[in-house]
Amino acid sequence: KAGVTQTPRYLIKTRGQQVTLSCSPISGHRSVSWYQQTPGQGLQFLFEYFSETQRNKGNFPGRFSGRQFSNSRSEMNVSTLELGDSALYLCASSAVPGSYNEQFFGPGTRLTVL
Amino acid sequence: AQTVTQSQPEMSVQEAETVTLSCTYDTSESDYYLFWYKQPPSRQMILVIRQEAYKQQNATENRFSVNFQKAAKSFSLKISDSQLGDAAMYFCAYRSIGNSNSGYALNFGKGTSLLVTP
């Protein structure tokens, strides 16, 4: 099976712009989670989607949003970009249900805000 | 909210030697899962090992093993016979049992950078 794919891999934006990142889960996986990784804050949970519904959200401002499509692909959007949004954005997919519900991570999208 | 603490920002080990990475966590839950993830320079997060809190037996995966002390809320990772390919950031993560409504979010520690020297 192909792993989790994320596009684009690298992105450069300027302050005030908006950006959309895409994540395609492993085939058959229906749950997608997003994490933000920065040197200062480490890995922080953004949100989780299952069957096109957001079922959990981390402590991020409303500028961060996401959605999931019927084929389980997910997008996250950040509006009005700030310098502090520069980070590696990781997507993880998991098969549901499952006691471990292991999350498989994609390679990430490196976002740089200038 | 559960917090995960990795008190060693950096560790170094010689090839073929053994190293232990520390992790402590704070929770009021009795059942949960603990994980160690490896993130090499490629940035791809890879699951190394996992532990269910209700299991007394420490998990083992080849050269990787954990020392799970539930009462002390400690979850250390031991890497035996270290190899150059083990060099990476290692993250300890906590996850509640969760359910279909609350989800399965991972809470990560800040990570430990492991250097392996020849």
C-alpha cells in the first residue's frame, strides 16, 4: 500500500496570505489527523477528521481550519498567515476502529511565511 | 490535559552501545497508550514501539524496549546495540483510550535528539 502523501512538500508564502495543504491517507484509512511541528512548541495537535466530520480540535485560532472529503482525503487551510505559522505540518492517517488506532505519518509540508 | 516531558534534549551513544531515553507524563486516567516515535532527518515520523497502560509487561521490538513504570508515570526507551541509523529525534507520546466522538489525538513530548558516534 502507498503511504500517506502530502502536497505540496514545500511552500513559501507572505504574511496575510492564505494557504491550503493537502493530505491523502493510506488506502482504507478513514481518520486523518493534523499536527504542527515547530522548534519552539514542538508537535501540537491541530485537528482530527473521521467520515468528513471534525471530531477533535487542538488549541489553535480560528484561522486554522480543515475538512475531509468523501474519499477520506483531507485539506487544512490557514488564513491571514503570520510569521509564527512557519512550521512543518504533518498529517497522519489511521484505520478505524482499532484498539491501538496507530497513526501513520506523512512526510510533511514545510511552510515558510515571510 | 495530559503533559509529556522529555528531560534530555540531546543524548549521545557510541555504536554498539546501549542508551536509554527518558519520558515522564502526567495523567489522571487509568487506561491509555504510550508511544515512542522516531523522526530522522527526512522528517518522516516512524512508530518505534508502543505500550498499553493496562499491560504490566514491558514492550519489546527487536533492539528497542521500554521500561514502563505506571505508578511513577515513567516510560523510558532503551536502544541496545546502537546503530548509525538510529540517529534521529525521538518523541514520546501519550494517547487517551479515546472514542469515536473524542478522537485519538497524540500528545507529544519535546523530543530527544540522539547522536550515534562511530
